[in-house]
Amino acid sequence: MPMRRCVKKLFLWALCALWPVFFTGCELLPLAASPIVVSGAGGGVAYTLTNIAYKTVSYPIGNVEAALKRALKKMGIKEGERKSTNGVVTINTRTEKLVIEIELERVTPRTTRIKVNAKEGLVLKDKATATEIISQTEKVLEGNGK
């Protein structure tokens, strides 16, 4: 009897841990958009469950966009297509292997949220490159990036 109870608990635990794999659909959309904060080497950069890096900085959106352009140039990433609507600036660019979408969102007149989605193919994400773009942008904003 105890072995049976143990197997049942193990099964229930596995089912709970893997339920998102089995039940994908619109009901999981809020879960996929919820943030997960990753500490450590990222320097305070957070990630959504879909591995989009983001961080809010205390600079106006114009300053952040100018710093982003300098950071991309420093990293050897050519600036791509730019769109601006309702306080959100979207810059789409690409490298040899990555498709990069950067979104700058005006939170307040002095605060901007930076989101970077660096994709390799349809599924793979490059969190390291996304984090580095945010990091280099911050360095330029702080006067430490040349």
C-alpha cells in the first residue's frame, strides 16, 4: 500500500509540473506573458516565460533610443526598421543568425521600459545577446559606454 501511494504522489507531481506542456491554448496566454525575474549575471534584467529580456530605466524614451542606437553600433548590429506608435518605439533588425526586435515603451516622461527579443530561427532565443543589448544601452546612458 505505501508503494502505491508513493507512485500516485509522484504521478500527481509530474502532472502538475508538466501541465503547461499538455494544455497549451488561450487559457495559458496570461501565464506566458507573466514575468520571471532572473538575478545574477544579468544585472537585474528580467525575462518573460517566452524569454524576452526587459528592464525599466529612469531615462526619457528619447535618451534611451539615442543610447540604444550607439549601443547597437558598438556591437556591430545595423539599425533596422523603426516604427513609433502611442509612446512605443519598435526597432526590428537582424544579424547573420538572429532576428532582433527591440521595443522602447514610455512608462512615464522620465521612465522607459526596454524589451529585447533576440530569436534564432522559429523557436530558439538568444538571452545573452538580448541582455547585452540592454546592458550596453545602460552603459551609454550612464556615460560609461563609448
